[in-house]
Amino acid sequence: MSKFAVLDLEMCDVPKGEKRKSFGYSHEIIQIGAVLIDDDYNICDSFMSFVKPEFGSLTPFIRRLTGISDKDLENAPGSFEALSAFTDWLPDDAYIVCWSGSDELQLSREMEGKGICLPKLSDLLYDWIDCQEMFSEKLNNYRQYSLSEAINMAGFVYEDDAHDALIDALNTAKLFIKLDSGPDFSLSPYLYGENNSESFAFRPFSSLLSMLDPLPA
């Protein structure tokens, strides 16, 4: 079975005006966090890098939200260097998992807006796995749950420092493992009662890999 790389990104705002016009988009990556899940559904490795923005800057809101400071970004690698290091860290057979599709969109935009060419990363985006969508499907409810809501509903302790990319990647990984490693998914009995916990039949994503189109060579 292929490994899964669970990814989370933190972003800053790109102000309106010449900088946004030059870049083309309103957000820019400032932190990459990821954890790797092995064949036995164990978290076996991690990756974290701050990213120095080229067009955006930290606002007071983003500082409070993420805990990231100007000092963290001062000597950080730029987008190309950070994404290259992340790509080198990824196994060739990995599938990328994220909470929602926003990180996939941001990566695609960042690579396009900055002319970044990383064929391996582009190929991996071809079979992106949306963990938020998976969770909603198990509940037969197409509401978009927040990661903290889903973690609590699944019976996990939500790790602190939300909006730290590595911590959020770890939280997403714990939920993905529960969703993908067993035949059934149950909500926490502590929230829903020992005899009333809902169970949802679930076909693991790993059993569907053979149905996907092969990654481009």
C-alpha cells in the first residue's frame, strides 16, 4: 500500500495593489507542515518549514492566528526552496492528504504565480485526497466540518496550537487513519452515548487506489 503524506499550509495575505497584481493571488504560503503515514498506519516521519513570503506580509491577525513572527520568516527559504525540500522529502509513491481542498488550490496557485516547476509535486496533486470531504461522506452530511469539530466527534484529543501547520497535519493524520484503516467509522461514544454511537460503513481509500488513473510518468 502506498504511503500517505498529510499536509497543512499556513498563509499570509498579499495586499491589494502592485504586489497582488504581480503575483495574481491574495494569499501566500508562510509555513509547510506534513507527516508521513506508513503501510501500517503509523505516523513515521514529519516535515516542517517556514517560507519567506515574496509578496505578502504578516498582519496582526495572522500573527495572532498562527503564532508565526517576522523573525521566523526572516531567514526562511523562499517558496521554490521550501517546496523543493518538501518534494524531496515525499516518497515517490505517496498520496497527499489535506483537510479540505484549499491547500491544493493554494499550492497550484503559488506554483503558477511564481513560475515554480516541480513535476513530481504537480503529479502528486493529480490524486489529492480531501479528508474533510471523506469525513462528511461518512456522516452522509455535506456540511463542511472544521478540523477541530471532526477530531472531537471522532473521539480524539485535539492537539493545541491550531493553525500551526505541523500540528494541524498531525491532527488531520489521526483522523485520516481512523477513517481509512478500518471497515467502519464510529463517532465518539463519549459524545453520543455508549449505545447510540453512529457507525458508518466505509470502504478504505487504499482499496480504491487501483481504480485511479496512474500518475503521469
